Amino acid sequence: DEIFAKKVIVACGGMASPKFGTDGNGYNLLKKFGHTVSELHPALLQIKTEKPRKALKGIKHVGKATLICGGRKIKSSEGELLFTDYGLSGPPVFNLSGDAALALSRGEKAEISLDLLPQTDFRGLLEQMEKRVLKFSHLSEENFLNGVLPKKLGYEIRRSESTARGMTRLMKDFRFTVSGTTGFANAQVTSGGVNTGEIDNGTMMSKKVKNLYITGEIMNVDGDCGGFNLQWAWCTGALAGQDAARTLKKRRTTNDFGKRHKTSAGKSSGCKKSGGKKTCGFGRRYHGYQNFAPFHRRAKKTDVYFYGCGVSAERKECKRRKI
């Protein structure tokens, strides 16, 4: 069925976590309206590596991760690292995953370098390791780096390198070759999307189609871990909603809406608290019949239409859906 609206707000997310309904159909919709969509990649997710250190599965350690593509350092991030049986995880790795996926799609070699002791420079750490070798050479490989690194991680370093310089180099540049990611199914956000130059940054209205608003993840904007992507979605959604409401020329009242849409019992359903009158404390023009939802077949016309993943909102005092 066709739905006619004075304003349309696209807030359907990207391709990340399709189990929540974000299957990427919004990109195809906006392409039909003439918008440009860049290459799409999963971001904020785990990274798979060649020859993963399975013995370190489950080990967490605060360090610094650096993405290296084609021999160039692309980006670094610090925080709690997590070793897995397939590769690497944790916030620092998440922050590098989008760029790593992009590099792999272009056929570039991508590597993750871990600095296990970022607070100590190479020279200072080398001096510590030289002293340690002199004093504690009698200790087993398992216990040699106790107090410096988690036991299993220290053992992995010690059994890989026996000299002070070798251990220092490995602790400052624990290198992994990226083989892939865990895909959109595990991604928290989509990297890539609609060209932001085609959207008014003050209202989020499309510059190509008047009264079409584009918000959130579907745009070519993605941030690091820490709630930045959520904040982006909220802010752009607020801008779009405020502009759509402000520029509407005609406002419908509850009574007008009730006359056009009847319940199965043939009665106007309005707000129970207000008895269907236009005195309800919530926005007058938003009230409809009990089962009204954005995709309801009986609803043909409205002021603002949200194109999203079955999203609806309710007011506790009247328990009525709004759009």
C-alpha cells in the first residue's frame, strides 16, 4: 500500500546486527531518490587473525593496539584487550575493525600491533628485561614475567623469545596479521553510507528531495566505542523531528484524526483520559486508534512518517501509538 506524508524521516539504521531488523534496505531506498552510498563495511566488532594465539583465549590485558596497512600506521587505540581463539577483541580492537575491514576489501595487508606495556618506552623496558634476565634466569618460563604481564601472556612471550631484547621487542610489538572480521552479524555499527554532503547538517533534510530527512547510522558517519554512535543517532533524529514538526503548515487535532479513523467498534478511540477530546496533554495531532502503527494498512495519510525498523512509541497515560 502507498502511504502519503508531508514529511518522511528515514531512521532505519544500517546493516549492523541484522537480527534487529537492520537489513540495509534503507540504502536501496535512498539510492532511488538519487543519493550516493559509499562502500559499506562492518565496524566495532571482533577481528580474526592468521595463526591466532589460542593458548591466550580469555586473557584480558590493558594495552595499545595499532592498525598497520601496507606498512603504514593508520590508527591506534588504548584500552582493555581481549585475546580469543580466533583472534582479538576488546574496545581498542573494535575501534580499529572498520578501517581493517576497509583495507582488506581493497586487497591491502592489514596487521594489528599490540603494545603490551604502552606506559614504558622501549629503552626503559629493555633495561628492565636485562636486569630481570640477570636476576631471575633460574625461574621457569611460566613464572619469569610474573608481575609484569598476566601469567599465560608472560609465558607466551618468554617461550617465544629468550633474550632481553627479543622479549622487549615482542612486548612492544606483538604482531598479528588480520584475516577478516566476524561480519555484520556481530557489528555494532556500519562504516560507510549516504554522503553527508547531500544532507543539510542543520535540519538533516535531503538536499536532493525536499521534506525527506535522513538520520543516524545510515549516513557515512561512524564513531569509536563509548556511545558516540548512539549520540549521533539521537542528535540527528532530534534535529529531523524538530524541523519536520516546525515546518508543518497544517496541524491535525485528535478529533479530526478520530473522525477519519474508527476502531472496529465504530467509535472514535482518541485518548481515554480526555474522552477523545482535544484536551489531552500529549501532542493533539499524534493520537489515533488503538492499533495504529507506522505501517498500518488502514493509515493512508499522515503529517510525519517514520521509515524505520518497526519502531513505535507510546505514552503511558493513554497507551496510544504515535508516529
